[in-house]
Amino acid sequence: MSEIKSFSFTKQIVESTKLSCRAVTKELSVYTAWTTAEVVGSGVVGAAKILKQGVVDSANLKKLQNGNFDVVHFSPIKSDKDRHFNPAIITPEGREYIRMNGNPLSYANVWEHLDKQKMLLFPKGDTAWVEVVDEANVGNLHFMATFDHSIVDITGRLVPTARTLGFANDGYDLEKACKVLAANPEVEIIPDRRGRIIRFIPGYNATEDRTLEMQVRWMPGAETWEKMLKGMDSLRNRNGSKVLRLGDYDLLSEFDVLGLEAAGCRVERRDEEL
């Protein structure tokens, strides 16, 4: 029986970190840190990999420049125990796609399109932020929270986002609503698979007064969005944080983003009469 012979080899590997940063405002900078590994004496250097990147203020930039990567990334709205914001780059084309098609945090097809077209980039990707963000396009920096699906820009302003809204004949005159919405350039009426604009509500969801419904996609224009934001300024969650997402009822009734209330499409519900 042959003898087992074992051999061991040791290679000394040096890991290097490169930091690049760029000022995008007076107080903020983007940075990218790369790491490379080299086998000593071999001349072989591995490909650079992105270690970490993001947006920081001047105090945290100094920490990075001193080799301390335990930094706090900038967020225009303070995160809390419920809502945490993560940075992202959204191109102008990406923002328009979101305005027309909906929130990527809500719709997988929107996310997939933005990702495929490189309209939505995250720090963990392979694109170096320091190479694609500067003072001229700092408006592409955004912050997203999965808690309430809010997307804000570097100033904390909500990004215009399409919403699918549904309402029924227990609250609205649907025939009249169809005429009003057909003339609204911010609205796309969504028919069912049979092409019906006003469709029957399935029996298990219907009530005596609620038998018909319709759905629309609201693609907010600048004036409507601005009016809605002004109305939201004073709204706060239970923990005191700013409300960044409205429910369907608030959008339709209190904020009347579709103009149905103003056009007299609202009908009294029986529970409102009591």
C-alpha cells in the first residue's frame, strides 16, 4: 500500500482599498470604495470590487478619508424604527417611467424594467456612483423606504408616482365619473379582460348598495402633485414622522386627485346618512 504524502504552500496576499469621492453639494459627497487583492511577488492583482458606496455629509467624509468606513449615510428624512431609507440613483427616464407606470416597490414589472434599462441603481451594484453622479445631476439621488413604499429626492420631496385607484357605485356615480375621467389627461381608465369599464363586483365582495366598480391609473401632473404635497405638509404618523403615502380613500375624497368630487360625481353612501 502506497504512502500518503502531503504538501502545504503559503501565499501572502495584500488587500488594498481605494477611496474616491466627489462633492455634489456644499455639504454632501458621493463616494465609492474599491478593494483589490494581490499575491505578493507574483504580480497578479485581482479585479477591483466595489466594497462600499453612498452619500455622506462632510463629517462622515472625513472619517472615510481617515480609513474609517463605519459611517452614517445621508438621508433627507430621518429614518425611524419603522421606516428606513436606502439610497438609490433614479435617472430622469426612470422617474418618468415611475410617474406613468407606478412604484417599483409595489410592482415587480416596474422594478424589472427600471433595473434592465439601468434607470434604477443601488449601492450594492457594479456601477461606481462616484463616476455617474456629480453636481449637474445630483437630482438623480433618491431615497426609498419599503415600509410605506415612499420614494423621495435629495431634498425629501416625494417623487410623482402613478397609482391604481378603484371606486364603486356606493360612493360615486360611475357613468358620470367615466365622462369626467375620459377628459382628464392624467387618468387612464382600466377595463377588465372583457373590455368593460364598469364591471360587476363578485358576489362575495358585493353588498346591496355596492354592486359595480371601476379602476383607473392616476399619472400625476406637476400641478396636481404639488397641490397634494401642500395638503400633506401637516400630516403626521402616530410616532410623529411625516406621512409620505396616502390611502386610496384620502386620494379620492380628501385630496380629490381625480377631480370627481369637484365634478359632482360623489353620491351619498347609506352609512354616511346615518
